[in-house]
Amino acid sequence: MEKIVYTLAFVGGFVIMSLELLGGRVLAPYFGSSIYVWGSIITVFMLSLALGYLFGGRLSLHNPSLTRFGIIFAGAAILLYPLVYFSEPGMVWIFERIEDPRYGSLLAAGMLFMLPTIIMGMISPYAVRLLVASTHESGQIAGRLYFVSTMGSALGTLATSFYFVLWFEMNTILTLLAAALVVMSITALVARPLLARP
């Protein structure tokens, strides 16, 4: 089970940072790419991840399983994919009402990215709970898991900024990220009965 959980955590980190970088591209046509806009995006993602860590930790206390872990990924995909259709109309709606790049970008980032990022923030604490069998090894496992997740984030940052935005349109990248979450969800759901076999 360890390899599966680490793989899921890696992909979760990848998707989070890829989405954060795409956030700048989504907001730029309306609010520019100033420090205000990036400050808004980073703030929304940090607050969302903080809430996700909190909720994921609480959820992990109640019968943690790979099945529920897979449902977290499915929920993130369900909340992320609609951005393909609603990000541009949402941006137009906000821009027509708030032209100030500070508050407009903050509202836009929150409206578009907060919910999927909260769900993805639940991945790391839940993964730790799945892997920890005894308290004396919890620190080592948490450190290893956050290492894997952060490596995924680093790769997601480079892949998105160096390649994806050059190769694909925005909606295609969002679709691929949602698809990656769906694949991870299916992996977790299929793996549990296989691991349970004698």
C-alpha cells in the first residue's frame, strides 16, 4: 500500500502547483500579472491548503481507508473540471463589477480555486494517517511523505511553466489535471480490494 499512497501524494502535489501556476494565466487577461494578482493567488492557495490540512486531519480519524482516500481525489476532480467551462465567464462577471486588480483578483482566485484546493489539501494528512502504524515512526513517515509530495509540486511547477503552457491551451491542461485526479481515484479504489486478497 505504501507505494500507492506515495504515488497518490506525488500526483496530488503535482496538480496543486500546476493549478496555482495556471491561476496566474487565468487572471492575467483581466487583472494583469502584477504582484497584487500573484499575492492574491498565493494567499488563496495557502488558505485553502491550510483548511484542507485541517479537514483532512479530522477526516483521517474516522476509519481511514484507501477507498475514502480515492473519494478525496474524485471530489477534487469534480470541483476542478468545471473550471474548463466557467473560469472565463466567472472572470468576466467579476471584472465587470470589480476592476481593482487587488480585490478583483482576490475574489476571482477564491471563487475559482478555493474549493478544489481545499479538497487537494486533504491529501497529505490523510496519506500520513494511512501509512502510520505506530507513533514512534510517525515523524519519519510524515517527513518522507511530505518530501514525495513536495517533489511532485516541484515537478508540477517546472512541467507547467516550461512545457504545458507552450504545448497546450489552458482548458486542455485543466482537463488533463482533472483526468490525473480521476486516474488516482480509480487507482485507490481498485487497489484496496487487490491488497485485501490473501
